[in-house]
Amino acid sequence: MNSVVKGASYVLVHAPDMLVKNGTTQTTERIVNPNSEYLKTLGKHLRSYDDAVAYLPNQVYIGNLDPVELRKHEQPWYGTKFEDAARYGRFGEIMPQAEFYFLIQACDEFELVRLEKGFVGEYKDAFFASPVVTDLIRNRIHDGVDAEQLEKILKEDGEGLYLGDRLVGAVKKAHDVDLALSSHVLLENLVSKASHVLSLLHLVDKAGISPAEVDYVIDCSEEACGDMNQRGGGNFAKASAEIAGFSNATGIDTRGFCASPVHALTIAASLVKAGTYKNVVVSAGGSTAKLGMNGKDHIKKDMPLVEDVIGGFAVWIGEDDGKNPIIDLDHVGRHTVGTGSSPQAVITSLVSDPLQKAGLKITDIDIYSPEMQNPDCTKPAGAGDVPVANLKMIAALGVKQGILERKDINDFVEKHGVPGFAPTQGHIPSGVPFIGYGREALLNGAVNRIMIVGKGSLFLGRLTNLFDGVSFMMLPNEGKVEETGKASGEELRKIVAESLRGFAKSLLSEDQDE
Amino acid sequence: MSILNGKTVIAIGDRDGIPGPAIQACAESAGANVIFSSTECFV
Amino acid sequence: MDLENQRRVKEFAEQLGPENVVVLIGASEGSASALAAETVTAGDPTYAGPLTGVSLGLQVYHVCEDAVKAEFDEAIYEDQVSMMEMVIDLDDIVEQMESIRSQFTKY
């Protein structure tokens, strides 16, 4: 039975103070250049929550504005406010930082996170009013502690949670020696877990999956949790599923830098197709480390720090219902050990090889969703418009193959791609941001074929110089639900009867030969 | 005079441009000794 | 430029002599190419890495520039890089690289 995409959720968390305190560009600067102009001017370039909500790419991400609409607005987009902007969209929400601190506390099982009493009093009602926060989560919120207690935690190698200059919470270290359980690592992991949980809550709310229905969760983020004896032991998936109330689920973490979500989706689709599980959720939270990653370039260009949101998403893969778009597992693209790193080899392996196998051409895909980074983040840093560059690479390969002419490249980009709208959160922009819109476009017949492409920079881990990538196609559901691998009782009787007849015939002919 | 032949080359590639190993292959074909190759990532 | 990469560039230039080292870059944009080129010639303009205030003046080219392209094996360049000429803005990259070289390259 085929695997289908039954729904998706997308969430953002506005985290300006985590950008300042926890983003690696900023933490590195505080080490190498503590008195720098950059650190002094940082605060002036932070956006308010309302500005982050009104930001066009963020509204696209949570489902309030179709990505093609971005073409109607001149880049850069940070100067334009979306008039119909809202906190909630049809795929998820943009959660304010203060409420997110409550979710972090709710995700803590070991009394490592403490919030200040006054802060809890001030913001608890807002957090509790969220339409997706469950009683299970509400019941986990503590009353809070005195400010002195937070200061004490910081003195003992803790990490602070801030609203501007105000210390409102703290994360303790969980071990005196073990760096894998330091407050820094724990904060990163708790942020990943909490934003993952938020994505799962919205999947329940938006896609209508019941928490008890979920059999398996695959976390495809880029953090590692464990202790010094098993630094990446895991498991974000099950830890997040627990807080989301998925009581019948287990799960696992997949890792592969930014390529991980697309790997995870092919694994999930295979598990469903094989009949191992009926409902698998592929999901991830985001990263504090990447907040403000290109901040220096943004400030140099006198623009706001647009990398101020943590991202998350969840995709529900289920059994063929004759309606939802199918993941084509017969023609997946993959970059292998032997592929090489040249851009043409990469695009050939991810795009043209699987298409050729399916008897299709580059132009037969209506929409490609490669890496969907928001160009407002990358262009000022000299990294260009990443989704456009990827579309251009696909078109350029088409030129090399004689399918397209060089003058058609820009048209191809316009026709077969959508503008990038996802925050530079590594795995978050990688192919998956378009699955929500893509699913709808396949359901309403606006498009016929979508290709989701994920790429990963494995070389950053210094274990290999290799690159990685995987891709798959999403296709419309023709409404014919096929049972594969399972024959019905009637079919089995037929098969046995036919083989017995064949056997009898062969015996008969052997007798005659003798 | 040759720029690369017999010279020591450092390749600084870009994940969304031309990656280090691709630069390395070209430089070596010109007779250079590539002593270090790396690929940067902005995303 | 990545801080670790800066450290390696500095080490190799000191060890082998800056006149013997050529840096080839593969950035996708003119501004990023210029930033990398400036870092290995005039010093790190972002004041973050080991090359801050260190003017190595190294020879530096983008891998798609004609001067170095002419020395590559044609088939290898075709296989490894050529497609990207259709993706990047090569004119802008060349212009920015030439500007950095004319100001800061010593060799």
C-alpha cells in the first residue's frame, strides 16, 4: 500500500533574546572580541514580536500567504509589513519568546529549568490561553522561584533565559564534569525538544491526527542528546512525543545535517508502505545556535536581524486513503559515496537520475522544492538566493542535457520554483517547508508533480569530506488504493489452485514422455 | 608564467557555489599541490 | 571566512612562504568572493578570525576566472565546475576579484 502525506504543520518561535545570548555568532564574538562594535549595536537591530509576525516570509511559513505571492513584493522583504498578518496560520503559529519559555519548562523532566515567580504570574495566562497547549502541559508548569535562585543557578554554570535585560529563567547543568550535560547543551536540546513539541501539537490541531493514532515519530533535527558515554544517544523523538501526549508511539532520531528531513520522510514512507506502522510523524524542532548566524552582515547592511526565529515542522505520513498525495518510493534520488561533490554530479544524482528512471524529464516536475532559505537572510551574507541558485542548477543541467536553452534558465526558475521563505535553521528549510502548500496544490489539481530535495553539508562534522542529498517526488492520488504484499484469501486460493493444476499437468506430461 | 603549476594551493569552496573537492580536482589537473581543501556553509 | 580556515591559511603561508601559496575560491557571489579574497590578502575585514590585521597578500583567484581556468584540464573543469558558470554572476565575481587583487595582492 502506498504512503501518503496526510498533513503538515509549521511553527516559528520569535526568540530575540536567545539570538543575543545563545546564537553562536554572538557567543563566539563575546569570546574573541568582547568589546566589539557588533555586540554593542546588536540590540538596536532586534525586531519586535509584532514585526516578526508581520514579516512576509514568516506568514508564508505558517500558512497565511501562498509562497508565490512573495513575488509581488520587492526584495528585501523586511521593509514590508503584511497587513493581514496573524499569530496563527493554517499550518501553525509564531509563538512569542515568553510563552516559549513556559514550553521549555514543561519539557523539562529533571528539575533543570526554573522560571522566576513574577514572570510566571505575568505570562502564565497567555501561555495557558494557547489553543494547542494541552492540560498535560499546563499541569507541568511550576509556580516559579525567587530571582535570587536564578542568580545562584547562573553562578553554578547555568544558562539564563531573558526578556531583554531581565533574567526570567535559568537552566542548570545536569552534571559537574560531563560537557554533554552542561547547561549550554541542555538549553539547546530543550529548545529543540520544545519547538518539536509545538510542531506536534499543531499537527494534531491542523491535520486532525489523534495523538493516540501515532505509531512512530522520527525526529530529524541537528542536535544530539546523551551523556559523555553516548553523546548522541538520543532520543528527541520519543521525548517530544511524550509531552505531546502520543502515548502509543515510540520513535527514533535520524541525523544527516540539512538532508535529514528528506531522509526521514523516505524512511517514514517506507515504514508505512511495508505495513510496519500505519501512522508515522516526521518532525523536528529548531536551533538556538543558528539564531543571528549572519547577523554581522545584516548589521553591516543596516537591516534588522531577521534570523530571530526558531523553526519547527511536522509531517504526517499515513496509509493510502485514495485521496492524499503519494510519496513515490520507486524513484527516489540519492547522492552516493561515489557521486562526487561537483554541482553537476550532485544535481544529476538528486534530480535527473530519478526522473530518468521514471521516464521523465526535468521539465516534467511542476514545482521543485530544494532548500527554501529566505533570501533576506542569505543575500546580505554573500550566499545569494539559495532556492533560486538550486533551481538554476537544475535548469543548467537541463541545458547540458539539451532539454533547455541557456536563455530559458530564468523562466525555468520562475515557472518551476517558488521563492524561499524559511528561516536559516539548517534542516528546517531543507525541502520540507513546501510540503504543506504542495500537498494542497496536488489535492486541488493545481500541480501534478512536486520534487522535494534535501541536501546536507556532512563535511562540517569533520568525519568525511562528503556532501549528501536525497530527493523524492510527491504525486497526486489517483484514488486507486492498492494492497501490495498482502494477498486476500480468495487470491491465495486461486494461486494455490493454479500451481497445483500446473504441477498435475507436468506430472501427466512426464508420464506420457516415459 | 603559470599561476598554478608547481604551486601550493588552498581551496576554499562554497556549499552553494563550487565545493572544495571540485576546486581541488581542477587545481591538481593544472599541476598544483593542493595542501588544504575546505567547503564553507552559510546556511 | 570560517575561523578554522583562516587559521589554516595563515599557518600554510607562514610555513611555506606567502609567495608560494595560491588560494582558489568557489563562492557563489561577487561579494562573498571579495570577502574571502580580502581576508587572505589584506586581512579579515570582519575582525573575527586569526587573519585580523594580518596582510598576507596571497595570490587569490575564483575558480571560474579565465587566468586559472586556462591552466585546468579542460575535461576536468567541464565535469567539476562548468555548469556553475550558468548559475553564478561571473562578471560581477571577476570584477570584484580583480579589484581586490589590484589593491592587496603582493605576489
